[in-house]
Amino acid sequence: MEKWEKETSEANKNGKTVVVNFSASWCIPCRQIAAAYRELAEKYCSSILFLTVDVDALAEFSTTWDIKATPTFFVLRDGRQLDKLVGANKAELQRKITGIAESNTRTTSLN
């Protein structure tokens, strides 16, 4: 929880969008999309903060997010939910992340 607070606070302060992956080690779809999630994190780490929450290790915290299936991805900005994706839909996850990155670039270039 301490790490969550520190990371999200820093992201908010720097105007970064946060993508949170709620997953579980035993979840086959979570393992299937993990490599794609890591690749996106490496590609867009300069403008987006990527976090992973293990729903078993942080069960109480995950419950507050009303996680009903894994993986579940949340997109947050300034502490508010902008978007949500339930399931291991690689194409949709890539589309959402690419859209966020492009939006962040347009926002940055206008300032």
C-alpha cells in the first residue's frame, strides 16, 4: 500500500496517466497477456506509469476496486478512473495504451 501511494502520488504530481493491472499468478489469461503488458510498459514508460497488483497478495485492496475477474486493467489520471478493461484482450489493451500515449503527446506538445 505504501508503494501504491508513493507511485500514484508521484504520477499525479507529474501529470502521468496510470495503468493498473489487477492480476493473479494462477490466472492463465493474466500470464498470457503479461508479456504484452510488459512490452507496452517498456515502450511508454516515459509518459505512463504501469503498475501491477496481485489480487491475492493485496486481497483487501483489490476488493475496494471491485475486481470481479482477472486480469482487470484500470486507466487513471489525477486519481480518477478514465477507463477500464476486463479480460486479456491484447488488441484492445494495445489500442487503449496507444491512445493514451498519443493523447499525452498531444497534450504535452500544446503546453
